[in-house]
Amino acid sequence: MDTLTRIRAFIDVVDAEGFSAAARRVGRSKALLSKYVRELEDELGALLLNRTTRQFSLTEAGHTYYRTASEILKEIDNLADLVRASNSDLKGRLRISAPRTFVDAEIGQSLIDFGKAHPELSLEIVSDDRFVDLVEEGFDVAVRITRLEDSTLIARKLDDFQVQICASPEFLAKSGPIHHPSELSRHACIIDTNGRSYSNWRFVEKDGTGFSVPVGGPIEVNSPLAAVRAAESSIGISSVPDFIARPKIAAGTLVSLLEEYLPKDRGIYAIYPHRRYLPTKVRTLVDFLHAWFRKNTEN
């Protein structure tokens, strides 16, 4: 039994002016309360109560301990109330990590819409393409575009994700059709250095076998938006997130290639450290993002 429980038992007995009255008040047996107080005295090495068959009284040490312990328990209870309140309302600060690619794309509007819907919250959105340590760096939530791997963190999928291999109609008119990913090695490709595959683009054969193709070209840039612009300018073939490529493909400035060979093992996830006692503001954000993607990205 922990010390705090023994202290509460001692204070309950003193406040009720007896073991029997305390037992009735707190719903515990007289014998159990007596046991807790005796264990506390043993732990302190001091007698706190003078007991007789009809009454009890505080010793000098008991008076001193009661005054201080009562104040400490009040502070503990006040702190618990404060934490419960902050954990159950939507006030305060919410620190969010998200890739720059996500924030700068149209789907980054999801975070802006959440801020608009909850003006009582203060959002700090940190745009960073590296994998931050949520606990070490003090983030409440991270948005990640990744293959989900084993982790102590909790993840909720927001949407499917895959890359698109794209080129402009003018580029394809000059290069001719591309039927298999292996042919990319012979063409100019635009390398997005933010991509985890970098200059080895990942694909999947029709039988499910994974493989990669080494590529190279005239431009390397750490921005998928710049890679798309380069592809639209007919400089080469780009591999970019589908949520960036889709509007360009719909507008006809880019053509999607090799779709049957693209891996489909990645997604967009909301990641947070703990499920137990999850703050309401974190749960509200994750639920909002999930609903936003269901509404705004349905095919």
C-alpha cells in the first residue's frame, strides 16, 4: 500500500475524531484504517495517535504531521483537478508537427480549417520533413506520410497515399510511351531529395514482388512542388505525392504513368504518443482530420 493512502487514512481518522466514525464516513473498515495508520507510524518511526478503548488523541508529532500533510493533500487534489480540467476542455496550446509537403499542399487546409473551427485553441504548426520525436520535442500530434511500422506511438489513418509518376504530354511526345518502370533509367528524371527512395524509385511487379529502379536527371530539388513544375516544363519525369499530382493530371498538364506498378503500402497518419487519458484537444483534432479527409478526398 502506498504512503499517500496511509496519509489519507490518518487524516480521515483525525477529521472524523475516531476510527469508527472515519470508517462510516469513507466506507472502509475500522480495522483497515487502523492498519493504515499503524503502517504510517512504522514508516515514520513515530507515534501519531494515542489510542485508548474509548478515545484517542494526537501526539505532538501527530499534530505537526497532520497540519503539514493536510496542506500537501489539498495541493495534490487541486493539482489533480487542474489536470482533469485541462485534459477535458479545448483551451490552451496544441503543438502539431507535419511535413512541409503536407502543409504546403491543398490538404494542408485541413489544419487551417481545424484552427478556424476551434478559435479557443492556440495552434503551433511546425512544418518539418524530418521525423520528429514527439515526446522529446513536446509535440501533441504529428501528421506523417509513411509506411506504418511498429512503434510505441498511436496512429490513426487519415487517408491512402501513393506517389504518382508523371510527365508532361510534350515530354512523352518526344520520348515515346513508357511501358515498364525499368525503362525510366533511360529517361531524364527529376529527383525530389525529400523522398525516402531518393534516386531509387520503388515499384511492385504485377505478382506483388517489390523492386527499385535507379534514376537520374538534370534536376534535384527538395520540394515536390518544384519537381511538379519541372515536369510541367517538360524537363523530365517526376515522382511526387498523389495529392500534389492529382490537380495537375486533372488539368491535363501532366500525365500519370505506370499506375499498375505503384506500391500502395503507405498512408497519411495522425500520430500521437498515448491513448490513455488522451487530452480532449488531441482527440478532437484527430477526429476532425479523419472527418475532413473523408469529406474532401473521396474519389
